[in-house]
Amino acid sequence: MADNINTRAIVYDMLMSVEKENTPSHLLLSQTLMKYQYLDKRDRAFISRLFRGTLEYEIFLDGVIRQFSSVRLNKIKPPIKAILRMSVYQILKMDHIPDAAACDEAVKLTRKRGLKNLSGFVNGVLRNISRNKEVIHYPDPEKTPAAYISMRYSVPEWLAKMWIRDYGFEMTAEMGQAMLDDQKTTVRVRDSQNMAAVKEALRSEGLHIEEGCMLPEALHLSGYDYLGNVGPFADGRITAQDESAMLAAVAAGIAGGESIIDVCAAPGGKSMHMADILKGSGQVSARDLTEAKVLKIQENLKRTGLKNVSAEVKDALVFYPEDAQKADIVMADLPCSGLGVMGRKADIKRSVTPEKITALAALQREILSVVQHYVKPGGVLVYSTCTVSKAENEENMQWFEEHFPFGLESLDAYVPEKVRNEHTKAGWIQILPGQYQSDGFFIARFRCSRDEGAE
């Protein structure tokens, strides 16, 4: 470890930033690893795992603390709660960390943060957990299945209830475990003709490569420190994109030469994918709500060198008459609750609520009501989200078909054979977290049936 750098203190400060300021955890981790890029690779890996793990397992960790603390969890001060959580994670989930070291470092950190009078409490709780970690109790899965899922897989209990209702106990357990498993970094090789050269370049930099599960252009990568420093990423030959998200552009059925509008495009993954499929023909208009989001799109376009994509600030809730019936394809990958990517963004577990899902479903309907005007007669609208919520997915899909001149069209001509089923034949697919080694994702393909010139 570098002199005078306490990696546990760094993680503690990150956890408190999430607690106090609701800083997005993935952005905070990225910024922190950039700040401390001079640290040894093992120290950076420790920071990453302890921070992400503490957030991912927070509900489980709280359940354990409740069992061994004489003070009710809601009465424990937030700084002490953060120290306990990260220390319990080390004791229960990081086998290479001696329990005594986790306890001792927690006590030191408590004192350094001006909470010396609570160091005895911290020490007592952690030593108690260390001595009794083989007898941690879970709720009864038969009597209270949602409570069991909640603690065992660290998901909000209301969400466990919703998923058990919609997908059953076993599938909910599988989703819960998938979100706790190590999340793969998936990239898309932008030109299939470069596949062999890209693989060789990645291997020459010491990366481990696995083939994608659904699409030939997908690769799973591991063994790197910072993706931005990986040669084929820096020079634009690959771009980071989960395989389930790649299916959205595939589902659009691009033949070449199309005019495409991507209405909520940042950071630009789907826009770039569609532009690559166009192979220099046609045009993609990539839009988003703020300058900051459009800047992210522009950064990716600069890295990849794509010329048939424009990036501009446009509000998806505002109708732009000049765009009416101009698009062969509208990509509507809309704001959602993000339940399908909780494995990558653990703070979603803290922020999502049933009320937010209801509000987001309503927002999606508002956006769809506007952007459907941009599709030419006979054109295609792809509706997608990175969530697993019937209100945001199947129910909105049905609502859209009922209210506008669009009909669902089979995905089977576009998606890989291994994902085809009765749903893809009907025009939609719900990928669950971990299924096909990917994030949770929803896609529906619609064909516009309005008459020429009709609104």
C-alpha cells in the first residue's frame, strides 16, 4: 500500500458521499480510481471490491447487523453504519481479509473520524459477528419468501414481492444471484472484419477474452485495469456495450440508407451501433436532454470517428414539427427504473421505489406519444428499457399499440435463434438479469401503419 494512503478510509469517504449526496456509485468509483491511479493495482482492486460489495450487499449486511447489534439499526449514526457495513462485508465476503484485521481497522477508522466514544460499540458488534458468522439467520423462505429473497440476495423486499408475483420464486432467486455475481465487461467489435486483429491486440495487452453469448460481435473482457487505456477501445475499434443492449439496434432491422432518430441517446451506444450497421450510409440523429449528455455522445463519436451521426440537444417530450414522419426508424430507449442493471449500479437498490416506477411508466408514455409522430408510414419504432418491470415494459407496450397506429412485428427475423420464443414471435423480448450472461433488458418492435400524410 502507498505511504499514508488508507484504502479503507477512501472507501468510507465514498460510502458517505453516496449516503449524504446520492452520488451515483459507478461515477464515484470511476472518479476515485482515476484520482488514485498511482496506487498499486491490488489497492485499486481492493477499493473497487469493498466499495461495490458494500453497496451491493447493503440489505444483507443490515440484516446481519440487526442480529448482532444491541442498538436498533435506525438508531445507529450514518458514519458508524457505513463503517459497520464495510467491515461486515470484509468479514463475511472477503476471505483473504483476516477477521481481526477487519475489526482492528474499523476501530481505528472510527477513532480517526472523531467517533472515539463509539469505537467500543463497533468493536463489540464486529467481534460478535466474527464469532457467530456460521449461525447467521435468514427469514423462512416458505413462510416469508420475499423477506428471504430480500436478505439472501440483498434486494428491496417490495421488489422481491413484485418479481415473485411476476416471475416466481426460483426465477427471482436466480435474478438476485446474477446481480451479485461479478458483472462482465462486454464490448462490441465495431467491424466484424477486424475481429481477429482486435482479439490479438487485446490478448497482447494481457486481457482475457470470452465470446459473447448471443451475438458474434460481442466479447467479454477481464484482466484490465482501466478500459480507457486499452488500445482497441482508445482507438475506437471496440466500444463498451452490454450484449442485451446490442439487441436493440439488431431488432431495428437496419438494411442500409435509413434515416434514424435516437430520441434518448446518451451516452450513444445504440446510435453508434446503428451507424456501424449502416456502414456509412443513411444518418443517425442522436438526441438527449442536456448539453452534458450530448457531450458524452460527442466524446464517443470522436473516439470512434463516425461521420453519419449527429448529436444535438433535443427534449424527447417536445414535438419538433420539422421531424414529423421523417424517420425510417425511431429508437426509443427510454428513461426507466434500471432494475436490469442493478448488478452494475447498486445504488439503484437505494433509490428505486414503487412510486418511481409508476412515475417513470407515465413518463415513457408521454415520450412515446410525442416521438411516434417522427416515424414514416411503414417505418419502425423500437421501444426499449434496461428494466424488469411489467408496468414499464409489457403494459406500456400494450398501451402504445392500443393508442397509436402501430402494430407489433415479429423479432424472429432479426434476433439470434437462441433467444427466439413465443414472445419474440409476437414482437418483444424480456431478458432477465443474468440470462444469456447479460443485463436485464426489454425490447419491442413496432411497424407504423398510418397513412401517408396522416397524423
